[in-house]
Amino acid sequence: MGTASSLVSPAGGEVIEDTYGAGGGEACEIPVEVKPKARLLRNSFRRGAGAAAAGAGPGSLPRGAGGGGLLGASFKSTGSSVPELEYAAAEYERLKKEYEIFRVSKNQELLSMGRREAKLDTENKRLRAELQVSPGPGAHQGWPRHIKEEGCFSMSKVQRLFAIAAGTQCEYWTGGALGSEPSIGSMIQLQQSFRGPEFAHSSIDVEGPFANVNRDDWDIAVASLLQVTPLFSHSLWSNTVRCYLIYTDETEPEMDLFLKDYAPKLKRMCETMGYFFHAVYFPIDVENQYLTVRKWEIEKSSLVILFIHLTLPSLLLEDCEEAFLRNAEGKPRLIYHRLEDGKVSSNSVQHLIDQVSDLNKTNKAKIIDHSGDPAEGVYKTYICVEKIIKQDILGFENIDLETKDLGREDSIPEDDFGDVLWDIHDEQEQMETFQQASNSDHELGFEKYYQRLNDLVAAPAPIPPLLVSGGPGSGKSLLLSKWIQLQQKNSPNTLILSHFVGRPMSTSSESSLIIKRLSLKLMQHSWSVSALTLDPAKLLEEFPRWLEKLSARHQGSIIIIIDSIDQVQQVEKHMKWLIDPLPVNVRVIVSVNVETCPPAWRLWPTLHLDPLNPKDAKSIIIAECQSVDIKLNKEQEKKLERHCRSATTCNALYVTLFGKMIARAGRAGSLDKILHQCFQCQDTVSLYRLVLRSIQESMANDVDKELMKQILCLINVSHNGLSESELMELYPEMSWAVLTSLIHSLHKMCLLTYGCGLLRFQHLQAWEAVRLEYMECPTIISSYKQKLINYFTLQLSQDRVTWRSADELPWLFQQQGSKQKLHDCLLNLFVSQNLYKRGHFAELLSYWQFVGKDKSAMATEYFDSLKQYEKNCEGEENMICLADLYETLGRFLKDLGLLSQAVVPLQRSLEIRETALDPDHPRVAQSLHQLASVYVQWKKFGNAEQLYKQALEISENAYGADHPHTARELEALATLYQKQNKYEQAEHFRKKSLKIRQKATRRKGNLYGFALLRRRALQLEELTLGKDTPDNARTLNELGVLYYLQNNLDILRGYKCLGYGKLDKAVPLYELAVEIRQKSFGPKHPSVATALVNLAVLYSQMKKHVEALPLYERALKIYEDSLGRMHPRVGETLKNLAVLSYEEGDFEKAAELYKRAMEIKEAETSLLGGKAPSRHSSSGGDTFSLKTHSPNVFLQQGQR
């Protein structure tokens, strides 16, 4: 194959400023009927004539001459004066012609869809007819040939005949005990990207192991799975690999060697992949002064390493038992046991090793028995730890990759966002924020607000956003996060997109990142990977179109929730889409502080959070005291009751903090003193200041007190917070014992929390309290900022450009007003590359604007820096790095709209990769793809098509025809053909791309789902020993569902070829659930029938048809008597009976049952105008349904 760079040459001429709509992805391709208005057309042609008179660049002619340009595009000037009316008439005719072409093409698409639908209907009728004409068990001649193979009638073949194949979308029957549900995609579809409340449910079905599960049982099971499933590995604590080391006097040399020689290597490996690495250890604690903190660290740890030799001191025994024997989550554990000839380990050591060895495989630790040179043993430990981190903690399948290879862009497994650049750290931060916001045990009287939020969802469209208002710390985040959890349980088909804004000026408060994140969530749920513009202005303008387009693909409702939206800078300007009419199935909820709510929003429907009533405030504080066995006397309770009467002292955060403060004082024996001081604090900020003074006074010495002050001040002035490893480098004299003890105290008192591995303030009031307590003078603030600047500048001088230095250093320079230093920092190509490739385009642009450079000046300076860097590049590795820099620059210029300038660096990147690597290397395909995207935006479709096809060929050869990288090229070709109105070609490539993506998602999702199911099942096993209550029956039912799914995943992965695995464990659980439900609701309740069906499905899969048949028949009788003969549940049960009868060889009965089931289905469809509703159980024990109307019903009315 020839080189790709020979296909294209740089286009000369002027720089092209891309107009709106030219590069915003598919959103700008939404056809709209434009009514010509004279004023609009005159303005458009004034702009066009002005651009033409100035001299048309190489890209202006295709815009005007192609007949498909946008209003305002530049046209080649003839130099003559033409009347505006003639221009208007010509433009009107052009638009009319375009609309007619669009109308005809869409009509053709509709006809094609109709033909496909008729074909499917005919095939279904044929299969049903073949089933009904079968005379009996001995007559197999009437069946199709593929059914008669090997003379057997398998379950899968029967399902194909009944059009209920496991895991496929069935046009004739949606839902039921044997049909897969839309909510199945909830935990499977997007397992590696952010999955919290946003990724609760999807409209895409998943094949294989998730068939035959009752809808209500699945909804409950999947909601519970999502609640216990964070975005990242459960072995990670906030994006951090925490390695906790336990050692004895005998093995201290080994631990010191591990810390000196190998911990830095592990740290570099994790940093390269975007994670923090902490090797935490405590001194041998004879007095057990760190006992509580050590236990907290073990809970957070990703990996615990025990270095032992002959003896194990009793003071370490509790730590070892906590780490190795009470490891409920099955986190990785490692024991390095140094042996010595002629010496025998003590009983305590041998007993611990025996106990660990006897554990099941889930919790079993790895044990390294080593005799000989300790240095060799430590090296073995390092190799084992590296493998554990890559394989068990971070989840990389290929554990043999070298560290340097793991750091490369193309070796780290990522989610495919198409051409969209995204920062996974932002997603992790949002996931953790949601979990922390919903972590309170106290409901704080929020039950009365839930119904109001439910009413908003159920209200008919159109409806403006709902405003949730309240004072600072009133509990808005807690309310919304708790309500999100309820919505996930009760409305599984509702897609919830949430964003929690942090303090002002943080990354989470940047409007463009918020909008891009919401757009990406919609794209992922609709299986769309179209290009998304990074230009902040265009992004904000296009979002309403994305929302309308992608919401139309979603079958249920969409709820967008933005918490603390008033913390966004210039929120009214950047969130204009909120005041526009929303799509019919979209609802928006935003929360604001009363004082900072934009005036224009005050007219929206508002839910105001009142302060807690004095009785609730008092009970929360007393409950907090009782949790640590502290009891207030009557006089103290009376004072407390008198104190909690104002709005500020009944504030939710104030009350929570007050209770924690009193509990802490009670443990320290200073209850009266602290209680008196708390009564003097009339608001949350003053109470936080008291907390700071109290913690500082409890510290052992002045050095530790000063450290606490400086650490809090540094976190206060940082952009997004600081990590523990950064603090350890800033204060090398500080020990891990001191730092973790301090963080534990501050975390417990609601001052600090973790967010994506960074320490930050839990609440804005805590941030304000630190400012008031320690940093009143601007000089002090500046000095702390300078300390951080010096630290991150030192990292750059050591060629350590991490995502942290790129996040913090430019922002600190901007805050300090150091334009020249900021300018020099931005010209560090790796800093700018890091920001851009993580999607922080708007932030990078704002820095250049602060420096005072326009787009052209920016491009020139980057070119000059790259040329200078290229002069010193030697060796293959440096040349590959240079190619990456050129590609980043080209993409950056493309996003700026400088298309002709973007071609040059992209071509240079292509040439370097072809020379340094190989013309058929996958990275060459990446260069081709990026270069083609510029030509698409430039409307040079012929050049783009050539490049995309060559990239597709390379990707297919390198990765295979079913790889996501191949799907990306197919999707790009589909978009290209769609822009040229070649709809048949576009549809062909888009279908191929979608098929590959779904297959890849299922493959990853099944493996990930296996781990989730197993974890949840282990948790539920501990809950099944309670009393015979309906709640316990529901737990048993859920555990049975999980065992069923886990068994199917076992089979899918090839773990079990014979036997029924987890099904044997599920049967007694369902039997017990039936028994409990009969006692709770009576023998004829629908809830009992649901449990009977679940049990029958299990028996059917185990081929125990004799046991399954009476259960189905009994469930059918209950459903008919309680719900009616035409209820959907009756149809589902009939369908199951039909399959069972067919497997037993009773074909006539199978046909009769299936025919009746289809009659129920058809009656239901005709009743509802062709769309089956979402059916929930009418039982009290199967579902958590709210007592409100289904929002989908109102949405359908609104559409009509």
C-alpha cells in the first residue's frame, strides 16, 4: 500500500473561519424548514458580499457554489451591484429545492421501513402458521429444515419460532418473564465510562444471559446493583491505588527497600495511567494511638501487604485480622513470608497463614514464601504487586505490558467517544459527589418534597424547569440525590442525567464542560458517536438541538438535574437553553441558593426547602450523640431546644455539624465547654470556625498545628484540590501517620472529602471558614498560591507533565495575574496537549485570551514551538511523540475553525508516523481519520472519502472487522455520506458500525456484569436470615434473580459446561419467597404468582418440566382471577406455558396457548394505539411504584 500523505497536499490561501454549523457534528445536519424573511436574507447577503469583497479563500467557493451552503456563507463576488430582491428570490428558490430533496428522501426512507416491517410481519405469520398445522409429536416434516437438525428441539429454536429469542428486541412482544427488557442495558452498556444515576437505564437490549427474568424482579435487582456499584474498581479509593504496608521489627529492612526502590516505580506507572499511588504505613504503634486511623486506612486500601518473618506481635494481630480475615469485598491481599533454614515460625504467624489459606478463593490472599536474599524476595513482591495493580485493581487484561507501554495513548483501554475528547477524571468526580451527597442516614424530613418532584415528572408538557431553592447548607444536594435513587427504583426506563457543581472557579463549574458532559451522556444512550464541537459558544448554541434530536430516540422520559447551578460563572448567559421550550419528554430540575438565584428564574415553579423544624433538629443532634453512647441531661436538652429555633440554627448542615461537634466533645470529656461554645455560634460558618479551633487544639504539638493550617490553606487556594502524595512532597518532613490522622479528623467533621483522589472541602461554608480563620490578608493568599506554583513548576522542570500540573499551574498563573509566566507555560507543548486531549478546550482558550492572543497568533506561536522542538528530536520514541504533538495542534486548530492551517500539522503528523512506524500502522489510520475530518468540515468530501476508506482498510487489517476502531471509521463514512445526501450508503455503514459497537459492549458488559452480580449476591446472602416478612421475601427474590443471571454468565464465559451452577442455590430461595408471600399476602395474591413464575422458569431451564408445569398453571389461575383474563401478565404466563408444552412435544397445546397469548398482546396493542405500556406489578411486594401517574402517559398526550 502506498503512503497516505501522497493523496493530499496543503491548501494555500487565507485562513478559513468556520461558520456556525460547519463543524458541530450531526446536530447541524438536522433539516429544518426555513421560511425566507427579507430582513434575514438581506443581512445574510451583506455578510456574504463583505466576505467575498475581502477576497474569497480556498474554502469559500465550495460553500457558495455547492448549493448546500448555510445562510451567511461567502459567495464569489462579480463586482457588480445586484438588487437585494433578486438575491432573496434566488436564495428562496435554493432553499425550496433543498427542502424538496429532503422531503423526497425522507419519504423513500419511510417506504423502505414500511417494506421491512411488512416483510417481518409476513415471516412471523408464516412461522405461526407452521406451528399450528403440525399434526402431532410424530410429524416433524412440517417444520423448517434448520429446526430438524440432529433430531432435537432445543429451547433456543423454540424461542426463535415464538419470536422471543433471548436478549433480542422482539417486535411482537415487549416484556414478560421470558422477554428481555429495555432496562437490561443499565449495568451493561457503558461499564467503563461514568455510571451513576446517569447510566441507570438504556433502550438497547443485551443478548444472552439476561433472558427469562421477570420485569419487576429485574428492575429491583438492577436498581440495587447500581446503588452498590461505583464507576471505578471497588479496590480503588477515589482514583487512588492505596497500598497499605504492615511490617514487624524483623521485616523492617524489606519494607524500607520496597519503599526506596520499588514504590517510586509503581507511582510512576499509576500516574502515567491517570491514577495516584500511595504506599501508606505507620510506625510500630506500641501504645495503639493510631488504632482508629489504621482501621480507616485498611478500609480504604486497594492492597494490603504484610511483611512477616518468624513472629507476629499481638499489637499487629487486629490489623492483620481486619485486613485478611474480614475482607468482605475481596480486595487483593499479599503476604511476604521470609523463611529461614533451621528456624520455625511462631504459632501466631502459622495460625494466621493457615486461616488465610483456608479462606474461599474470593478472599484468598497471595502468599510469597521466600528463603534467601531479602532483596530478591522484595523484588518478587514488587513483581507480584505490579501484576495485582494492573490486573486486579485497574482491570487491564494484558498484564504483561510494560509500564511505558501502558502509558501510551493507544494501549490504555478507553471508552470509544468517537472524536470527542473527554476527561474520565471529571466523570469520577461526579460519581463520587453523587455518592457523598446521598450518603446521609437522616432523611431530614425530605419525604414531603418527593411528591412535588414526582408531580413535575408526571406533568404534561410543555413545562419550564423546576427551581429547588434554599439557603446554603439547606440540603438541596441531599434531596436531589436521594430522589434520584428513588426514581431509579420506581421508574427504570427514565434516563436521569445529573451534574453536581462544586465551588465557584472549579472545573465542575465550567459551563462548557457541563454542557459537553450532558451531550455525551445523551449520545451514549442513543448509541451515537457523532462529532461534537469543542468551541464553547457553538457547544452552548447546539445543545438544544442535540437535546431535541437525541431525546427523540429515547423511549422513556429524560430528567436533567443540575445541582448548585448558580455557582456557574455568568450562568444566565451560558444556560440560555433553560428558558427555551424543552422537548416533550424532557424535564429539568436545577437547584440554587436563595441569595444568588438569577432574577429571571424566580418566575419558574419553585420548590423551597424550609429549615428543619426545632423538633427534628433536636432529634438529629440527640441521635448523633447516642451513636457514641453520649446522653444529654435535661438541662442541656432544654438549652438545645431553645437554641434550635432560628432559621440559621435549624439549617440542615448546621444541625449535622452541631451533632458531630457534640459527639466529638463527649468522647473527649469536654461536653459542657464545647456545648457552651456551640451555643455562641449562630450560623454554619462560625460553627465551622469553632470546629477548626477545636481540632487544632487537640493536636499534640505546635508543628502539627501549623501543618494543619498550611494544608487547609493550600487546598483552599488550589484549583481542584490536592492529593495526599502532593502534600507529602510539599512537606517531606511529615509522616503518613500525622497526615492520615489529620485527614481522618477533618473528614469526620465534614471539612474535607475526597474527589477523584484529591482532598477538597465538603461544603462551600467550610471553604469560607478557612478563608476567614487563616487567610484574611490577600498577601497570605498570594503566598500560598506561590508555594503551589513553585511545586508544580518544579515538576515541569523535571519533565513530569501530569494531568495535575496541567490542571493547576496555568490556573494559578491566571489567578496571580502573571501573564508572561502563563504564556510560557502554555507554550510547553505537553501542558497544552494534556489540557486539550482531556477536553479542556474552553479552559485552554480562556488562558490564551487572558494572555491577549488571538487565534492566528496562537497558531503561529504553537508552530514555532513545535519547529524548535523538532530540531532536538532524535530516535523513534521522540519522533512518535512529535507526531502526537502535531496531531494535537492540528485538531486544536480545526476546533478553532482555522481549517487551512490545521491541514499542515496533521499532514506532518501523518508523514512522521508513516516513516517512523509503518504505512499500515494503526496510528497512521488515526492520522488519516483526523485529516479527513478537516476536509469534511471544509466541504471537500472527495478527499475525505479517500482518507476515511484508507483508514478503514488499515483498521480492519490491524484490529479486525469487529473492533471499535473499525466501527469509528464506518461511522465517519456514514456521516460523510449523510452530509452528501447519500442516505442508502450512509445507512449501510451506520448499521455495520452499530452492530460492532453493540457486540463490543455486550462482550465487555457481560464480563463486568459477572463481577457486579457476584458482589451483590454476596451482600444479599447476609440479609436472608431475617424474619418472614415481605421485605425479606423481596430480598430472597432478588438474590434468586442474581443467582439466575450469574449462572447464565458462568455458562457464557465457559466456566460450566455441565450442571446448573447457581440455579441450585436459587431454587430454595424462590421456594422460601413463595412461602413468605403466601403468609404475608394470601395464596391468591399476584405477588405469589410472580414468585411461582420465577420458580417455574428456573425449573424449565434445569429441564425439570414436571415440576415447572403445575407452578405455571397455578400462577396462571391466580393472574386470571385477580387481574383478568386479558391482562398482560396472563399473556406472559401463557407464552411460557406454550414453550414448555412445545418442549414436551405437545405441539397442538403449544399452538393453542401461543395463539391465545398473541390475542392478548394484539388486544393490548390496539387499545393503546400500537405501543405497549410499561407494566408494573399490582402487588404490594414486587415493586416500589410511586402513587403517581406514569410520566409516559402524559408525554404521549403532550405529543398528540
